[in-house]
Amino acid sequence: MQQLDTYKLPKNFRGRNAFVVQLWWIVQSVFFKNSPQFMYGFRNFLLRFFGAKIGRNVIIRPTVRVTYPWRVSIGDYCQIGDDVVLYSLGEIEIGNNTVVSQKSYICAASHDYKKSTFNIFSKKVTIKDQCWLATDVFVGPGVTIERGTVVGARSSVYKDLPAYKVCNGNPAKIIRDRKSVK
């Protein structure tokens, strides 16, 4: 059982000092979140200013929440839908031409429940090129979703998924192959 009086955040776990973290959270709450829908370039600028790597022609909706932008990389021609959470306590890498649909939650950290100190840890999440995560998909820490894979609505991904598959469920399982389209 966890004993939270013994819990300690690892040194430099956030990747920036407390002032930068708080400044990002204020900027996200005031400017990012309240920007008009069509101001994709402005939101991309704000994320880049705080260290995110954002590709060309990326559409990020104003209701997206990013914990630490300096740990986020999004490729070219991606779309990140309304109410998506990029819980970037660890790295999150999203490839080119990938869609993360509304209400999805990409989680790059957790706690070690086996230790009484309830240690927090991060593990990189990678979503490769040409993937589509449909609405309300959860992706857990350390997961890689390979190129061209579709994850169906309301699925939960706890383990790596192979390329060019259609997956669904909790936990997500392969349903069929995804055919390449031209």
C-alpha cells in the first residue's frame, strides 16, 4: 500500500523549473484555450515557444490540454481533436499524417503501485505515421502504435500495436488488417 508521506517527485522530473511550468499553465489557460478555432498557427506557435516540436500544417484544437509541451513532438499534417489530453510527463511523439480524435488521452506516466513510496515514472509514447486514434482512446505509458494502425473508439491501448492493423476494445486487440489506400 502506498504511504504518500514518503512520496518524492524525482529531481527535474518536470524538465523545466517551476516558473516555466506555471507560466505554461497560465498561457495554456488564458491564451491557448481561449483562442478562436481557426487560429491553429497561433496555438502551434505557443507550443513551439515552450519547446514542442510541431510540424507543418498541424491542426490542434483549442480545448487540447498539454502538460509539458517541451516533451511533445507532432509531425506534419496531423490533427489533434477537441478535449484531447497529452499527459506529457514523459515524451509523446506523434508521426506525420496522424489523427488523434476528440477526448483521447495519451498518458506517458504512471506510479509504481508495488512500492510504498508510490514512485512516479515516465515512459515514452510513440504513435507513428498515418495512424488514426478514434474518439476517446486511452494510450498508456511506454506504448508504441506502429505505422498506419487504426484504434477504434473507446479503446484502451496498454501494449504495442503492430503496423497496418485495425484494433478495438479494452484492451485493444487486432480486428483485421488495414489495407493501404492511395
